[in-house]
Amino acid sequence: MRESLFKYHLKVSPRRRSIGFRVSPQRGLEVVIPHGYDPSQVPALLVRKQRWIRAALERVASLRAHYEAEAVWCLPPQITFTALGLTWEVSAQRTEHDTRTTVRETGAGKLLVVGAIDNEQACRAALARWLLRQAHRHLAPELARVSRELGLSYRRVLIKRQKTRWGSCSRNGTISLNAKLLFHSPETVNYVMIHELCHRVELNHSARFWRLVERHCPDYRSIDRQRRELWKAVPPWAEASALAYRQTR
């Protein structure tokens, strides 16, 4: 077998029809191949993809350094949802008897974290629950609006804190949106929604799919080129582990 240019983890997926490449802080370079594909061909593919792989490894290393520099835990003094044009000032109140740490909106632009405020895990969990509530409140109705505007329907919407995707669309018509989209511009959120709604017509990334996307979002290329940098806008408390880069052969 030919010696590989990069160290990598190999994963076989019966659902894939093409070769996928993914770079993450947790596993480094991962190559996903369809069932029946000859693994001995992977090193040659890595040579052809080496420019993209090196760039992705450098980006992940840069982001890892960014988060490690902020490794000392503290509550964020401020939270901004760029998608909504909203900012909250964050304050804290320690309690000895509450068994659950919670986040409360105490007024316009004011958040209060109540409970075990020195417990990083409890605070992260409380902020994550609040983030999901906000995403449900704002992203779900916005997707419904874009769906009506484009005339592209969907079955239901799920809001998650996905680790490697900003959105996805299943065969049964379920669209999943990443709650962390709230940290991005309205244009980016709109593009992700258009992208996933277009999968209701073309459940692939064929030329016909991209023509459909362009019809509804003429400037999609400039937004799509920036997608690998979007994780930088996600603050560490919102889940620093959610860093990954993907490419399909």
C-alpha cells in the first residue's frame, strides 16, 4: 500500500456515494468512503486534495489556539446575536439552594444567570438551553417565512446545536437548523435556509441544485465561500468543540 501523505482515520459509510474529507480538532483528518470502495486508493486521493487538506488543518489549528487562549472559564459579559441585531448584558447571582442553574431575561437586553455560577458545566448547560430557546423563537418562524416566499415547502423544522453543519434536510422533509446561526449575519442565515429548502427539490449538490439556489440567492457564492470561517463567530461558551471542515470528492 502506498504511504500516505497525511495521517488519517478511515470510516466506511454504506450511505455515501462519494468520498468525503473532514478535518476536526477531535479526530484530525477523517476520510469517509462508500461501502465497497478500495481503501488502498485513499493515499492517492490525499495527494490530489493536499492543498485543501493543508488549509483545513491550518484553520483548525488556528481555531484551536483561539479557544485555548480563552480556556479559563468565566461567564461572557455580553452576548450578541448578529442575526437579530440584539445584545444582552450578562450578570450573575450565586445561590446555595438552587439545584439547577438557569438563565433569566430580567429586562430589555439584560440576562441573569442564577445558581451555581462557579460551576462551568452547569453554566454552559444553562446558556445552551437559553440559546436553543432563542433559536426556536426566531429561526423557526423565519424558515416558515422564507418557505412561503420561495414556494418551497418542508415537513417540520428541528433546531439543534449541531457540531459540523449549519443546516441539513432529510428525505422525509425535515429541515434541521443550527442554533448557532444566531451568531451570524441575516444574509448568512437566509442563505442557509434557502440552501436547505432547495434540497426539497434536489436532494444533492448537482448543477441543477446550485442553479436553483442561485435563482433564489444570486449572491450565494460569496456567502458559501465564507462558510468554513463561520465557526470563528461562535463564542467559546456556545460549544468550542464544534469545529470541523468537510469536503466531498
